[in-house]
Amino acid sequence: MKNNILVIGGGPAGLEASAVLSRMGYNVILAEKEKRLGGHLAKWDRLFPDQTPAKEVLDGLLDGIKDVKCFTETDVNSINLLDRSFNAMLSNGITILADAVLLASGFDMFKAEKKEEYGYGIYDGVMTNADMEQVFREGKTFSPAPKAIGFVHCVGSRDEKAGNPACSKVCCATAVKQAIETKELYPEANVYCFYMDLRMFGRHYEDLYLRAQKAGIRFIRGRVSEVAETSEGRLLVKAEDTLSSRPVKVTLDRLVLMAGMRPSEAGHKVGRQLNLSVEEDGFFSSRDGFLSLQKSKLPGLFYAGACTGPKTLPDTFHEARSAAMEIDRYIKENFRK
Amino acid sequence: MIDFGFSFSPSSRINLDKADKEKFLSLAALEPDVLKCMACGSCSASCTAGAFEDTSVRKAILSLQNGLSDDAVKLLNHCMLCGKCTMVCPRGINTRHLILSIQKIYGK
Amino acid sequence: MIYEGKKKIWAEYQKEIPEDHYFYVRSCIRQSFFPASEATFLDITRNKLGKDIFETEHHTTCGGIAYHSDTIPQETVMTIIARQFALMHKYGYENYVCSCITSFGLYCETMETWREYPELQQKIAENLWKSCHLEFAKPKFLVHASDLIFKYRMQIAAKSKYKLVNKNTGEPLRVVEHIGCHYSKMFPSKGVGGAEYPYVLVGMVEAWGGQIVDYPERRHCCGFGFRQYFIKGNRGYSLSNTHKKFESMEPFKPDMIITNCPGCPYFLDRWQYVIAETQGKTYGQDGHGIPVFTYEEVAGLVMGYDPWDLGLQTHQVSVEPLLDKIGIPYDPAKKYLGKNGKYLGEPQKPQCLK
Amino acid sequence: MIYLLTSNILQISPEGIIDRYPNSYNHFVLPFVIGISFILVYLFIGLVRILYHLTGEDRIKLLKSLFKPKTAWKNIKDIFCDCLLHTKIWKRKPLLGYMHSAIAFGWFLLIVVGHIEVWLFAPRHLSGLTEGSLYYPIFYRFFIWINPAHETLRGSVFFFIMDFLLLYVLSGIGLAMFKRVRSIALGMRHTTKPSLADRVALYSLWLIFPLRLLAEGFTADLSGGGFLTRPLNWVFRAFFGNELNFLPTWWAYSICLGLFFLAMPFSRYMHILTEPLLILMRNAGLKVRKPRKGFAEAEIYACSSCGLCLDACPMNVQKKNLKYSSVYFIRFLRRHNKRKTREIADKCLMCGKCYALCPVGVNSPAIRRALRETQNNNIKCDYSYLEDASSKSSATLAGKAGGKILYFAGCMSHLTPVIIKSVETILKASGQDYEFMDRNEGICCGRPLMLAGRTEAAQKTIQANSRIIRESGCTTLLVSCPICLKIFKEEYSLNGIEVIHYTQLVDRLIKEGKLKVSKSSSAIVYHDPCELGRGCGIYEEPRNVLSSVAELKKASKERDESICCGYSMGTLTLDEKDKAKIAESSVTSLMAENPDEIVTACPMCYRAIRSKAEVPVKDFAEIVCENIEK
């Protein structure tokens, strides 16, 4: 008999783990709340550091889940742990008895409008990183061509007032990537990146940074403090250039806010029903930080991806694969004796 | 005009809208290295002249990007071209020639 | 500018303002800066709207100016405030309304401090008892006078004779609002509409037919800054602040400025004169300045008060062009006559500012 | 021809030597006369120009030097060795040296001996221009007829000598032609690309001597000839019979000579005539002041464009950098190409190898520096702070260093603390009393400013440092950076305070027995820093010391041929990648005999070589320290 495994979340982590598990011969059921699979990846245009089209990666993921039962637009209405298995009721009326559950609920983007001073939703020219990706993805261009564009790193990250003192890990590289892409589209435009610290930690990320510098993108070490609209409807942006120790202002046509990662609300809903513990940052806590990263405190419930904190895509894929291994081991130890 | 005994205090704010982009581009065409600075400050830290006077390639580059060319020239005014900054720059910027070019393009 | 976005923010910063029964405290400086404003407030609320606004001659300064100028310690200023609150309690009120923004901010700060440090509150209560033999009390609701006018804005609009509309073109007047820094920048939740887009004055202007102008330096301080103004050597900072604001609002061609703080209208008004006389620069039409009003003055104007009864002749920037624009009649001959009809004397005409 | 022989104007000289032509003239001499006249006028004007552009002081210096016996003797010796014998090339590349000396010295002797011959046998023709003294000695063999019956032993000796000299020159020309085809055989990897004028002059030059052989061969039966020309005459006779139509070959010979002289000022061959002037000026102690005028002009025209500097230049490890070599620099200078000369001048590492290896001794680094001066000297800077700094330092040092060594580490040594530490250890171990001049903060020596052409600014730092050094009361100034050493020696006037490099000091300490070192078994190689070796001529002292502390191996290029490490302060524009390539080639040369360690004596070489070497790299002082006997 094939063991049922429920995967909650159809983003990169959920998809990759489902693919591996289904290759291992498990009966994988995947529940995704959105209409389409892929999570945030499906909304992205190109990926850092080498600008691989997101679609390529997503197509690769979807190829791997041919044998997985996918329910889209499906919430987990209730879930509880029976004797050894989990009983989950999905919003489409299906009830599943799963021997193991993988929670891959990922993250929600920080709501940029919470940073009132940046004027997201107030000023026409202010947008988020996700909006920008959508613009790229749809091949739209701004008209008239912008003369100046700014990217604000750490929007809703490293910001206690916004409720998230932690770093979201991916925004720096995303900002630099989008800055380069913007500069390529509008070579005449002045492109600015307002950063607090540039966290270009991954392989090839520093190359991306150097590439941006050589393209003439200006990096200003300082956080944007406020945004205002000029009489022509452009954006007057103020920050401190901390390297000069002086306040700075510049008029921009577009301001792109690098909204950070917040714990997924849908994930929390599942977590509350199972009494899963979250840490101070709102993300789920693993059993420990080194050897049992994929395990929750509940036997049979595993984590993969950004539900345990901000991660890059490669990190997420590693986690998905190791979660599949953990689940396999768990099933073999507990159900096949 | 009336003298009230006080007058405007000059603004310390950098106005990027007023930075001379053309001039900076002409510098960057001559010295592409100017774009590579990541503001680590090694140059200023090792500067021979900096032991006596405010001298910093990092700040000068930044001042130019901020359109404050007078400040930039002032920051390089005491340079003895000893080359320590070139030696220590992690990005391999040819600071000595950059300094000469800044002095030639922006100096009076 | 996406108006709906602002509305969302305003919806998040709702402040509970009781309808009636207030203990009113005045500002130290407004009566000399804008002599009719507080009188107009009381007249409108009591006589036109029939509210219960109680005032006693026993209240004092809140101590804010001395506090912000570093001349008295916090404990002292808190005891002064405790006495004000005690008076309110003594007269049987629990809603406290103050005319001054500095006071409002200080009251908020004090209440928050007491909440955070109950032992300090205990100590102040003891101080109060020792010094004044008054019973310590805290207001149930603390509002600023502009909150009240905001609350009554529709009632005022219903009774209005004029609208903030250019009578020649039918276009709404372009109004710049300036909020006192201490109104909501310290505690955004204590102000109507929060700190980023305060709604308190916007609501009034919209209710009375005007149109609000957002300009880049709208958040910027007027330049009062206590120490910056009181010490002559620092006054350049104060002036530069105001100058920056005017340079920023100039391209938006505002018709008028409305404010809710004692210092702001004073500095926005008087520094226009200094800028004109030192730089030769004016910001209004045809060499005029941009007239600056308190919210009570604007309320009075739309309700049909005589401009000279509102004390508009004490403004540095002449208000006549704006009165003409709205179509409010005034008698130029009476401009410099006092309440008693006696000639007050005329100030010297500025060289540059019309 | 027979007509000529029997014409009634034949005259018989005492020895049977007869002028074959009235007035000793034939039209074919015209090309030569035009050429030689042109070059003489050009030379005169050029000389005046160069002298005019010299400063008054320099002119007097030059004039005085000509009458100083010591310099005069040196002038003669140098001109003889350098211009004619090319001893410098002989020393490095014998075959190439032979080629040059064969052409230069051989031709010179042909002219001299030819004149002697005329002076002996037809002295009338040297008496004035109207007698054809301009061309007669050149075409002597054409104009005379020697009655075979009257041939003397004296005449035959000259026949032999002249033919021998011609053969000598021809052997050189043959080598030159071969070199065009296969330069590497003569020890040159790269050769210059000749310009048009170069080609004209070159082919003329190649043709002159074979044509002379032909022409003289044709007339050998009339004018007499030696072991070359006479057999040639027999061969011609065997082929063409008695009717020898020899005039066209004399025309061709004259045309080639004329062409050569006409092309000369525009070609590399101008060096033949300019080099003696350069030698005179150099021996007079003149220095390059302007990049294109005066002394520099003499240097520029003295360049033979031989291309030896192509192989010398460390940049040329990459072919793309060939264009920055001195030879092209000078060519562009001659052509007044400002853009290119500036670019090349800024690129140069100023390692001085091209100058050291130049057979003519063209000081192109000095010209580059002078060119940089025109670009950079007028940059406005503010060095007033140096006065303050210098008086503060003076105050703290004053008197303290009395009679002692004053150690100046210099800017760069502060980036290599191992040098400073080791130098101090050595000083302490050998019981030397010293003061540290720039332990905390120091003023730059001024050499980097100097190299960048900012001479005036350099003077400011020189003044500031001079004051500190003089007022310290020290007797010896010890430096650990060769860059500092060079300028301290050349530009500072320190009232007799001895300036030495730490390699020299250690050598002296060991010789005096104050420092005892033991020899380790390690095999090391020593890298000659440019400024220390070529710059200050210090090659032996470091080697003396190093061979007493370890087994000293050889690099494939060393001493004055040492390859710059690439990180010289001399270059203004060379980029990091090129520098790295040069460092690599320097290391390759050092690793020729697989040493265990590389040793150098310059903070910059130390850093550069360290970044590329796979074996440990040590500073000179460091390795000495390791081997001090306790």
C-alpha cells in the first residue's frame, strides 16, 4: 500500500518535495491556496544572480509532479493528528488521511503600504519588487521613459517598527538584479539603490554587484526616510548618505520598494490548528537549528522552504529535497516494520 | 534690504538632481574604475597624507557622485600620490591616476 | 497621488473625540500672536454650536516652553500638568481640550510616561498634593482644540456663509495644511489621521469646500524649534526651515495655509516678511505673500465672521486678496480699529512684501 | 669608353694616376651631391635648433665640457665605442654587435681610408668644393685611371684595404638582410615595424654597398682594384667582353647614396648622425627638461629604432602592449603625435630597462617623465600642511638622532611590516644606535610625485623631509624602500648625510664583523628591484649578503635585465590585469633554477611577487634576520 503524504503549499518547496516524494513511490497530495502552482516564483520574471527566467525553473518543477494529486484554490480547512496519521479536511470537501505532512507554506510579502512614509498606494510611481517583476514579466515599459529610478532595500526587513527586525536575505540581490535590468531597459536613466548593508553573500552575487556598479548604478548607503510628490507628480525622495554623513534628496520617477518576507498567513492558520510553535520572527521553529532542520515538534510533520525563515531558491530546493529524505526515513521507520 | 542680524543657514542636504552627470560620465569614460568603489575605506585608512589632513579617495568619489566636486577636489588636495591606496584597494582601482584625472577634470 | 490610498491610512487612525463637555485650557502665546483665535473657538463652540466648554482663570501654562528650552526638569513640568488635570477634575470634567499643540504633545508624552512608569505618576501625585493640595486625576479623553473643530466640521459647514472656493472661477481654493510637529509625530495614534497624512485639518478644508495641496516638505517643521528661535544666533536655522517649506510649496501655487499650532502660523507668516525683505522673494501672487490662518480663523471666515473681528489685521501677510477671492466683504477703513472702535495705529509698510 | 681613354685631356700624374674627366665631374654625382648637401644643411639647422632650445645654463655646461680634457677624452672614447664599434650591443648579442659595427665602423673606415687615399694620390681634389672635394673621394675609383705599369705597392695596399673594408660592410649588410627575415637568430624576439622613410633608407642602404662593389668592379681595370673588385672585373669581362658599360652602375650607386641621405632625416638612420651629439650632451651632464625640445630632441633623433627595447619592456609579455615600447614612443614623439605619446608616457612602469639596454642610451623614461610633467605639474594642490608636519617631526626628533642612523621606512614599507620589523631586529642585533623617522606618520619621499611628473609638488615633500633629516643630526639615513633611496640620493641635498639602502648597510655590517650570519641550506633567488638595481646601481651588496646566508641561484633575467614586478609606482595607467601578467613573467624568470625561496628588497616587489609566486617570498631583511648567528 502506498503511504499518503500531504504537502501544504505549491510553491518551489512544495513542488520540489512532491516531485522527489512521488519519485520515491509515495502517494503525494498537494494543496495550494492559489489558482496556480508556483507560489511567488510564478509571479517572478527572472532570477538572480544569473537572470535565469523564472518560467524555466517553474516548468522544470511542474515536469516533476506529473504523478502528484494537485488541488489548487484549496485551503486546509482543518487538520489534526490522530493516532499516527494526520486527518486533513480540504476546502474542496476532500478529507485526507496522511501518514506524513510537509508544511511548505512559504512566506507572504511584507505589505509595503505599512511603511506609510514611502507612499505605496498613495503615489503612482511607488511600486514593490513584485510589481516590478510583473512589469518585466508582461514586457511592459514605462512611458515616458523614466529619468530616474530608485530601489529601496530593506522595506519591512531589519525594521522593528514594521515588526520584522530580521533580514529577508534575498532583497539585496533582487534589488541589484532589478536595478541592472532597469538600467538595461532605460540606459539614460539614473538608477539608485538605497541600502543599509549590501548582503551579497551567495556565489556570483558579488559579480552582480560589480556589474551593477560598472553599469553606473549608484549605491547610496542610507535608508530612505520619506517620499513626497513634486508639483510635476514625480517623487522627491529623502535619505541620508551615511558615507558622507549628509542628508540627500533626489527626484525620481519610480521608486521600487524591496518588500521583505513575512510568515505566511495561510501557514499560520495550519500551524495554529496543530499547535506548532513559531519563533519571535513569526516563522515556524524547527526542532533544532542544525540536525533536525526539517522536523517540527510533531512527529510526522515536516517543514521545507521559507516557512521557517527567509530563504533563497537554492536553499529552498535543498530543504525540499532533504525534507523528502526525512519523510521517507520517517515512513520507513514508523509504517513499514 | 533689511539686516535682521541673522540669515539663512546653508543646507547640508545633497541634491542629486543637481549633480553634474555629464562631467561625471566623462570622468567615468576616462576612469571606469571610479564606478567600482565599494566604500570599504581602505584607501583613507592607509593614506599617508590623511595622517595630517582630511584626505580620502572614497569620500572624493562619493562627493563627485553627489555633485560636490569642490569637496572632492579638496579631499584630494593634499595627496602625495604615494600609491598606498592603490596597493590596498580590494577592487583594484587605479587610485593614483583617478586622483590625477579628478584633479584635472574638476580642479580649477 | 492616489486619494483612495490616503483614505485607507486615515481609516486606520481614528481617534475617539467625545461630542461635548470639555475643560478648555488656553495657549500661552496664541492670545498675543493671533488674539481672536481662542475667542473665536469659544464663540463658535459655545454660542454657535451650543457646546459645554468650561474655562477657568486658575489654569496656568503647561510648562512646555520652559521644558523644551531645557530650563525646567520633567518632574516639574509633570507636576504643573497634574495641577491642570486636577483643576479639570475639580470642576467636574473628564474631557480635556487644549489650544496649544506643544501642550497637547506634552500632555500625551506625560500620560504615556505615567502609563509606563506608574511609580513616577505616584510621585507626581504626591508632589501635587504637597504643593497644591489638589487631588490627582487624569483626563478620560485628551483632545486638541483642532480635533474638536474637526469633529464639528460638518456642523460648521452646515452653518457656513462662505466656501473655500474661488468665487470667480468656481474652483476650490488650493490650501496647504501645516500640522504642528507635536500633534502626532510623537504619537501617531493620538492624532486624527496619524502622523504621515494627518487628517485633522484636511477634513476641515474638505468639509468647507477647499482642496488640499500635498507638497514635498509638508512634513517639515515650521522652524519654531524653541531653542532655534529663542536664541538670536540660531534664528537662521528657524528661518531656513520655513524657507525650505516655501520653496517646496511654491510650484503648487497655494492660495492659503491653514495651521493648528501656536508657533507655526506665526513663523510661516512672519518669516515670509523676513524672506521678502532680505531676499526680495515673495511666494504669493503679484508680490503678495501666502496668507496663513489658524483653523479657528478659517472656521470663523466660512461662518461669516468679520475678518477684523477675527484679528486678521494682525497678520503680517495681508489677507485682503484672499478675502476678495472668496468674496468675503470687509471694510478697509476698519482694519486698524480696535474692538472698541478706537484707532490702533498702523504698522510700517514693508518695502518688498505687499 | 675608348674615347675616354684616348681623349686629349688626359693628364699624367707623377705616379701615372690620371683624371679621366675634365674638372673631375660627371652628372651621375648629382644625386649624391644633392643628398649630401641636403643632409648637411638639415644637420646644421637641427643642431642650431637643439642648441637654441637648451637653457642658457645647459649651453654653457655643454661648451665647457668640450674643453675639459677628462670629458673630451670620454667623448672620443664613447663616440668611438658606441657609434662605431657598438660595444654595448657586442656585449649582449655578439652577432648583432658585429652586424652593427660592420656597417657603421666599416663604412666609417671606407670613408676615412678613401679620403686618405685621395689625400695621398690626388690631394688636389680635397682642396675645395670646386675641385669636387664633396664627392670626389666617394667616387674616386670612377674618376681616376691608373696606368697598370705605374701601380705601386702603396696603391695596392689601399686597393686591398678598401676591398677588405667593403667586404666587411657587405658581411654586415648580409646579416642585416638575414635579420629582416629571421630576427630571433640574432637574439631579437620582436623587431620594430619600419616606417616608409625607414624602408627607403633601409633599401638604399642595403643597395649602396653591393652597387659600390659592382661599380668598382666595372672600373677595376681602369682604376685598379683589390681582391674583390679585380676578379669581379675579370668575370664581367668574360661575360660582356671589352665593352663595359659601367656608367649606369655608378649612377645607381650615387642615386642610392642620395636617396639614403634624403630619407635619412625622416628615418631611423638619423641616429647615425645624432648619436655623437647625444654623447657630447650626455657627457656634459645635461638632463631632459622638456619632452620634445633641446636635449630630448637629441635623444629622440639618436634613437636607432633598433627595437632592442621591445624585448626589454616588461609590459611586452602581452603582445597588445608592444605599442607602448620606447621605440614607438620616440617614433610618435618625432611625429608630434600628442595623443599617443601621452598615452604611452602614462602607461610606462618607468622600470628603466629599456634605458639600461639601449645601445644608444636614449633615456626614454626621462622623456616620459618630462612629458608627464607637462600634463601634471600644473595641477593645483595644497601642501602647506607639510611645513607644520615637518616642524612637528623635527621638534620630536631634534638632536635625538645625533650621530646615529635615522631609519626612514617610507609609505610602502608600512604596508609590509615584516620589513620594518626585520630591519629593526638587524639594527638591534648589530648594536646600531638608530632613530625611527616615520614610525607613526611620515611624509612621502616625493619620488611617486616626481614619477607622475609633479616635480614642483615633489619639491615640497623634499623640503619637508630634508628639514627633518638635517635637523635630526643623524649621520646616516637608512631607507628600506628603493623608491625612496633613489630620490634621497638624487634630489635631496642632505649636507653630507650618507643615504644607504638596508642591503648596503647589512653588507657593510657583515664585512665589519658587527653582524654575524650563518648560511642555511636553502636555495634562493634574488629579484633586483628596478629602482635599486637599474635606478641606483646596487647589484652586488644584496648578492654578497644573500650568498652568505643561503645558496644563491640565478634568475633567467637579472641585474640590469631584471624584469619589473609590475607594481612600480612609475606607471599611471597600467591596469591590474596587466600588472598581474608582468608579475607572473617576473616570477617565471626568477624560478628559472627552481629556487626554494625568492628574496627581494623592495616593499612593492615583495607584495607583487608574493601574489604570484608559488614558493615562499621573503624580504631581504627577513631572510637575514632568520640567519643571524646568536
